[in-house]
Amino acid sequence: MQPDRRPWLILAHAHLRVPDLQALLELFGTAEAIVDQPRSRLAETGLSDAKCAAITSPDERAVAAELSWLGDTGHHLTAWGDGLYPEMLAQIPGAPLLLYVNGDIEALHLPALAIVGSRNPTQGGSRNAHDFAQHLAARGFAIVSGLAQGIDAAAHEGAIDAGGKTIAFLGTGIDRVYPATNRKLAHAIAASGALVSEYPLGSAPERWHFPERNRLISGVSLGTLVVEAARRSGSLITARLAAEQGREVFALPGSIHNPLARGCHELIRQGAKLVETAGDILAELSPLTGHMLETAEESTFEKASAHLPDDDYAELRRVLSHDPVSIDELEKRSGLTIEQLSSMLLILELHGEVESLSGGRYALAG
């Protein structure tokens, strides 16, 4: 990004769109040159009166506050067209001019999978979102969602539990957390991935921000997985946007008696790929990721290899066999918790000792 961030902040506060920027850069060359133009010259380009006024008479207090925010560790800005701006987002219609990032900005360049769904999921839905995220994050995917309660939160937590990267796109300013109950999770995401917003600091959670935000969740990702969703939900908006952006759409089927499965079944009827295991997603997306994914997977494998508590793993190996068994049955046989088993099975799978099978079952490999 330009060393001087002030011009970019002025342009973002003026609600400049990327096509506006492209036309102005063609005329004036740089963001600095654009903000130095007199109002009359900007008006001659066809820019609206409101945008001309916002550029030539910016809100200096707001700009100063954001420059101050940038002084803190882990706080970044990236503008459309610079080297830090995620390439996947740059490709979509309506790409944001500016992104505010709190955390690891390099996470925005990893191969990514969006996981979205109901804010009030079933227990099984939450577990599926967590486990899919944990499995795929361990293989180098950044898990992307929207910090909402329910499926979003479970997906973020699964990635964190795998020691992987997770990205939350916000419907507020980067300095606000919504819902407030996810404040602790937001801090964990900033520490293990990134919080991202296109809105200026202090922006409230306006209703229209969330469907706008959804285009970024799908746009930065190679694919979007819908875990549980009613027929009319924001998750289906995200899935539709993913399809329009040329991304893959995946849906997890459920019981015909579960209202939250109906949105997923509708997506499958419309052509979304039905998935039962994380391996189904890997089979579709791995060819698109190249060496980035291989490097990330190798790094995660090395980390996992250093942490194998012998006693617990010996007990888990004792109750496993070549006959497929559910995680609930393993819980009964081993005395370990579901949370412990999920993490341990993932690590054993990375080591090639365990296979993850359809229906959430596991068996010894080979």
C-alpha cells in the first residue's frame, strides 16, 4: 500500500467505488494526486457532488482516528490494487476500495473455504461445522465466516482448535464486535487469523451491512459450505453470491424432519455439491490450491507431530478397529470427551493412522 495512508482513507470515506478510482487514477496517477485536486476539477470528471465534497473537505477527525488505530500492532489497511489486497476479492464485482484488517494480513492470501449456516443450529450442526473447519484448517485452508452466533462461531472455533487460520468478515467497523457475546472469540480470531471490515471505524451493525458483507465471505473463498440453513436465510444469500462469483458451493444434507436442512436440500437441488466428509471438499478444491496448500499442510503436520500424549492416544488406539465406529461410540468406549476425540482423531488422520468415513465414522487405516 502507499506509505501515506491518509489519501486512501479520504477516498474510502467519500464512498468511492473501484470504477471511480480507476477512472481517477487514469487521469491523475495516484491517490495523493486525486485528493489534491480542486473540487471543480473533480466535478469535471463526472464524480457526484457529494463525493467531490467528501474528498476536498474530508472529516479530519475520523481520518486522524483511523491513522491512530493503524499505529497499533496487527492493524493494517490494504487498498484495491496494492500487493496486500487479496487477489480473490479483487476479481469480484463490487470489490471494496479499502479493507481494515486486525491480525495476520497474510491469512487473506491462503486458499480459503467459507463455512456458513444458521445462528440457531442443532447440536449436530454446530459439531459438523466445527469438525469440518478443524479438518480443513489443519490442511492449510483459511476458514472464513462472519462471526455470527451458531454455525459461524463453531467454524471459527474449529479452525482455532486445529491451530489453523480463520478470517471473520464483519458487518461493523473493525473496532466493534457484533454480537458482543462473541468478543472473546473475536480476540482469538485476531490472534490466529484476521478480523476484516470494509466499513470505517465506529460503523454500527446496520442491517444492510450483513448481506453486503456476505459477498466478501464468498468472494475471498474458493468455495462456500452451508451446514444448516432454513429456506430463507442469509446463508443462502452467501451461497448464491458464491455461485455468481464462480466459486464452488457445497451443502451438508440433513434429516428431512429438520427445518434447518431444507435450505441445504434446496441448494443441492439447484446444483450445489452434496458433501458428507471434509474429504469431499478436499477432492474438489485441492486441485485449485497448488503448492500453497501443500506447504501449509506440511507445516501443520509438523506441529501436530510434536504433541502426541502417549497415554490418551494409546487408549484411543485400543478402542479403534478396522470396523467403522461413530465418535459417540468412541466416547463411550474410551472415556474421552468429544472435544478431545475430535482433536486426537484429526491428528491421527494426519499421521495416516485413521480414516474419516461417511456418516461421521472412523476406522483404523490400512
